[in-house]
Amino acid sequence: MTNKVYVTRKIPEPGLSMLSKECKVTLNRKSSVPSRTEIIRNIAGKDALLCMLSDRIDAEVMDAAPDLKAISSYSTGFEHIDVKEATARGIYVTYTADILAEATADLTFALILACARGIVNADRYVRENKWKVGWAPDLMLGYNVHGATLGIVGLGRIGAAVARRARGFNMKILYHNRSRNQQLESELGVRYAELDELLAQSDFVSIHASLNSQSRSLIDKAKLQLMKKTAFLINTARGQVVNEAELVRALKGNQIAGAALDVFEKEPLPRTSPLLKMKNVVLLPHIGSATYQTRSKMAEVAARNLLNILNEKYPDPAFLVNPQVKSVRPLKN
Ligand code: GLV
């Protein structure tokens, strides 16, 4: 019997055709996030789900699909899925792991450079016809990136890819992580620091921690107060790792020099957010992995993960979120 799959958003090729060749696909063709009611209605009777980071997949959703065997997320984060609940039900959960690390590190570096050199404000200045005097000795002065200190919070795959780029800029690199990684320290030339020390010494603090109970609101009022007045905070991980209201206060009070954010506590960023009115912030709409090449590769990996499970083949362990599920429901091959 043909497997039935629900895909919550239109993903790039070759993902969709890989799925359509082998399965009956129900696809949300709209360019908006499906509502909870839509997800529950569409997942009914399905064998597998291909979802996005914006879809909350919990017990109630799983209840609606008693035959569900696989949840494949088109993302590297998986905090939107109740993994414990899925494991208990014998549902395999997969993600796209490090496929997007390099693209996200590229964007992180674009943000470091954008906030250090005021790129966005400078572009507006030219467009708004404010550039009247030609070259000027003190026009739009920014900060050096080369030779500055970069503090990486979370030295996972993305953090490490950022560190590799920072070496090319001759930056001094500090990192903080739940556990020290001495192999990476010598490979990347990075130094471990306690979070407080990292915050106090860095000119650029870049967040790469995944979201969990320990990292939620990790950068709060007290932590922001440790940062230099000339420092910038860059976040391409998850908005909830930084207390946004406290960040706004720190920016308004010129307690730090600025911030560059690709992620927010609430997405899309509410129109009432004070961040929208601030000159010392750069705001992006969660596009860390958004390159043609990376999104296409993510789609391929997400589709292959899902198909492997439906074909009773174990997915590549690098993409399996819950290896414990193997003992709950072993696959045939
Ligand atoms: C992006 O934020 C992702 O988790 O894929």
C-alpha cells in the first residue's frame, strides 16, 4: 500500500519529487504557516510528516495520526517537536543536522560585518539623499572586525564554522559551551572561557546555542550588563536564548553598542516591537540557512530521512534525533 505523507510547507526540489515518486503527498501549498487545526486535520491517517520549525508537533498532533512512523523536520533545531512523546510511540524523528552550518555561519559573519560597519544605516543614508559632502574624515565611523575579540556562545557545528571564518579575520576567539572540546580548541585556535568572562571580554558576542531549558533566557539582564559598551550581540540561533525585553533596555540605554538579530522570541517580529525603531540594530527575518544550495540540500536530506524510515531502513545516524526509538520499534533493514 502506498504510504501517505503530510508536508506542511512547499519545500524546494528535489525534496518534493523524491516524496511524490514513492508516496501519496498531501501538501500545504499556501505560503503561510498551517494552523494547528489544519495540521491536526491533515495529519490524520498519515504514515509520515515532513514539518518545519514553525510547526508545534506534540502529543495532541500525534494522537491524530496513530499510524505515524516518521517525523522529518526540515530544520536543524527540533525544539518544536515533543521528542520524548514521539520516542514512546515508536516514531522516528529526524532533522537536517549540520547541512545548514556553513550557510548560517556565512550569514552570521555578514551580520558581524554589518553591525561593525553600519552597513544598513549607510545604505539608507545614500538612498535617502543624505550624502551631501562626498568623502569625509569622520563619516559613519564603525569598529574593526579584524583583530577584535569574538565570543562564541555554543561551539557546535555552526559555532565552529563561525570560528573558522573568524580566523581569516585574525580575530581572537573565545568560546563557551556546556562542555569543553579540547580537540576543537587546538584545531580552531579558540580558547574556552566561562560565560561571564566571555561576555566581559568580547567585542562581538555571537549566539549559537540550541534552545533548551538551560539556554532559555541565558542572556538576561545580568549577562548583558557584563558586556562592553562598545560590544555587539549577534543572534542567528533562537530568539528565546536572549531575553528580548532586557536586550531592548540595554540597547536603549547604550549599555552595548548594538545588535544584529536573525531570530526573535516571537516570529514574525510583532509590529509593536521597539527593535523596529532602533538605529543600532540590524534585523533579519530568520534566514540563516536561506541559500538556494542549502535549502535544496536540506529538502533532499529531509525527504531521504523520511523515505528511509518508511522503507524500513534506518536513517543515517547523523540525522536521527532519537536513537532510543530503535528499541521501541526496530526497523527491518
Ligand atoms: C533554523 O533555524 C533551523 O533550525 O533550521
